[in-house]
Amino acid sequence: MTSVLHVPAFEDNYIWLIRGVSPDRVAIVDPGDAVPVLDALARQNLVPVAILCTHHHGDHVGGVGELLARYDVPVYGPARERIPEITHRLSDGDRVRLDALGLEFEVLDVPGHTAGHIAYYGHGLLFCGDTLFSAGCGRLFEGTAEQMHRSLTRLAALPPDTAVYCAHEYTAANLRFALTVEPDNSHIRDYQRQVGERRARREPTVPSTIALERRVNPFLRVYEPAVHRAVAARAGHEPASDTETFALLRRWKDGFR
């Protein structure tokens, strides 16, 4: 009964509309811009019942105020981040019940990109904001490499068929880096071809799945010998742990063009 609609915003953001048992009711995830959301709601005769925020960056919450001016709905978001419009502050293990949709999501603390970043998981769906991207992960703006590595390890342990709804269309660029790290990984090459075909048709490349990310995402594969060797060669020394491998890999990606 659950379906997810994508609303493109800015240059590469995705805002998600979650639909459950009521075909005309939706929850809005990470509305950085109200205008495309309002257009989508009007075009498809949809009514929002809640707003879910993963973190405080403007391209994820910038449209919340304008939406609230039109719709009186609860706003869920991270307890440890300053988002003035939040009505329900969430921490790890909390549950979000959306009775109008017949849906319930578990809240996961996934710091790293920001200090209080959360994700929503339920019904085989993961809304992970800027923590996990397809074939990549978010930059470390506020958190540490250790935190992000722990967060990604936690997400990678979710069921393999979990659909991963990240918030940006970064897949093609991420795959170029992934192939630099693991040039002999056939899964990356196959996925790169599929992504190229989708983008040529102007289709989104997300959601992906946890199973796919385990095969192609270098940030979930720091324990793999090939990734470890590539990072060690790049750094000029042997990383002492998977966390250090992750930190060096993230630093490598930060400067990758």
C-alpha cells in the first residue's frame, strides 16, 4: 500500500512524499523548498499530514515555514538540532506514527554529516537525508569520521531489500569515485551503466537498496581488502583500523574531481 513520490528541488535535491493507506494523504520528507512541493500537491490532489526532517540544513528545511502557512501539520525532526518549526523532537528509538497513512517509522540516530542527523526506517523504506547516498555518503560538516562510520555501518545492517531514499542525485559522480577506488568491481561498472541510461532518460537513480549499496558503495566497504589497499596506497601508509580507512577515504573523496 505504501508508495513514495519524488519531487525534484534546486539542482539535485529530492523531496519525498510518502503515501500510505489513504491515496490522497502524504507525509513530506525534507522540504527544502515549498514551491515544488505545493505544485506537486496541487497537481496530484494530495494533502499533507506531516513533515519529517532529517537535519537542519537549509536545503532540507527551508520550505517548512511556507508549508506550515498553508497546512497545519506536525513537524518531526532531530531533537539535537535547531529547527524552530519542529513540534515533535525525536531521538534514537523513537517511533513516528502517521495514523492517517497507516504507517509507523523508527527513528535512527545517524550523526556524522551533522551532529544530530536522524533517519526514518519502516515498511522496508529508509529516509536517510544526507547520511547515506547511493555509492557515497555525506560530508563531515559537524560530526566525526568515527560517528559517520558507525552510522553507515548501522544502516548497512538493515535488511538487504530496504529501499534507500537519500536526498540528492549524486549517484553518477559517486560512482566515478567508487570506480577509482575499486576499478575491478564489476558491480560498480554494471551500476554505472544503468545509472547512465536512467539519467539519459532524466529519471532519478534513487531509491537504491541496501544490498546494492553493500556491493558498490566504498564507504560501506572499508573492510574489503581492495578498498583497504587503495586507501593505503593513496595515503602512503597502512590504516590502523576500519575507522581510519573510512576517514582517509572520506578525505580522498572530498578532494576528488
